[in-house]
Amino acid sequence: MDSTAAPVVLMSVFPVDPLADPDEVHYTRAREEARTILLELGEEAGLPAPTAQVIAGNFAARELQRVSEQEATGVIVLGSTHHGPIGRLLPGGVGERLLSGAACPIAIAPRGYAGHAAVRLERIGVAFDGSDESRHALEAGRQLARSSKAKLRVISVFERVAFGAVATERSGASVNQRLRADQREALAKVAAEQPHEEIESRLLEGSPGHVLAEESAELDLLVTGSRGYGPRAAVLLGGTTHTLMRKAACPGLVVPRGAKLELVA
């Protein structure tokens, strides 16, 4: 969070017996021990003045969902499950549930990411398909790039349609050719509108989730939007982001539909 100047709160959820007295000595001790461990981890990671919050609850995803709905929460950062391959994103059970309706942006780090030397963000990618959701993601990526002095890469992936070889009556160009040209024009327009000095745009072709995952190997962060249906201000993964969350080689940030990433000035 050095590049955003945002305060960091380390969080942990531990199970409780619903029939027991929450003020019993062993619960108080468990809470304090967990808090101490979190603060020690924060110091080891070099976080500036971190605080720790330990929540008693039997459903971690539900408790974190409540945290995501708090006005002061800017983003929740999760780690990948240890069952996945090294260097790839793979949300565990808690992450999967949280990515089904969190009210704030969710960031996920690849497995093994904590063992890497700390580096500043140098290249931030944004998946762009022209939708309002991808425009929200682009705004978040632009803010992050500006605050961290990183280069911004806007990536659009064209996926051919099965019937696209049929020529249109007006131009003689195939449907796929027209769609690709429209996508190229939209990408060029949005790139030209960005005030960020270090920006590049790429129009690639293939299955969006797999192509973006390949691109992630060259990025320090990849920002995507939620799918275009479901409640506003809620993270809901579409097919592309769902695939990406399992194959990306860099941390990912998913911005909820209708939400904005608020950075500390």
C-alpha cells in the first residue's frame, strides 16, 4: 500500500462455539494471540503502522462480506489457496464466496507471492471490452498507475464468433472483420481519452480468459470488472474473470459493478 498511502488493517476470523460465553478466558486469549501474530506478520512484511482486527465467527466469508460493506473499506486483499500451482491465482473456498458478492474491490495474490521480494508496481494492466464495468476497472487502473507512477496497459481481447465468416451486404467484410474493427476503434478511442502519460493499448485475439492470463506474466497487477448483471456494487465473476482468477501469474484486482476505487490522496 506504499503507492496509495492507504492504511492497512490485517484481519483474521476464528471459529467459536455458539453455545459458549464469548467472554470466556480462552476466547479472549485466542483473540489476543491472533492479533499479536497478525501484527508480527505486518512488521515482517514492512507494512507502515498496520493495525489488526480479529473477528469471532464460524463463516469467514460472511464476516469478510460484512467488512466489505463498511464505508471505510477500500479493498480486501486475499491470498490464493495453497492447493494451487505456484505463481498462479486460485481462490479458495472463502475467496470464491467473497467473489460472489463483495461490496468493495477484491485483490488476490498468486500462491507463493509473499516469498517474492517487495517491488513497486511498474506495469498495471486493465482488461477492457467496452462495457461500463470495464470502464470502472480502467478508472481504477488509471488511479493506481498514477499514484504508483506505473505504466498502464489497456488490453482488449477479440473472440471470433462462429458465424463470423459470412460477409455483410454493405461492405463485403465478414462479421468478424467488422466486429474486430469496431473493437479496435473503441480501444483506440478510450486509450486516447486517458490522461495518463505512460499508456499502451493492445488488441489481442483468442479466448479472453486464457489470453489475459498469458498477458499477466508481463504485469505487476491486472484489473478487471465484474460481469454486467446482478446487483450494483457487488463483485460477480463472469466466465472471463472466473478463468483468469485461476490462471493469472500476477495479482488480480476485481472491481465491483458500479463501485469506485477510492485512493488516499
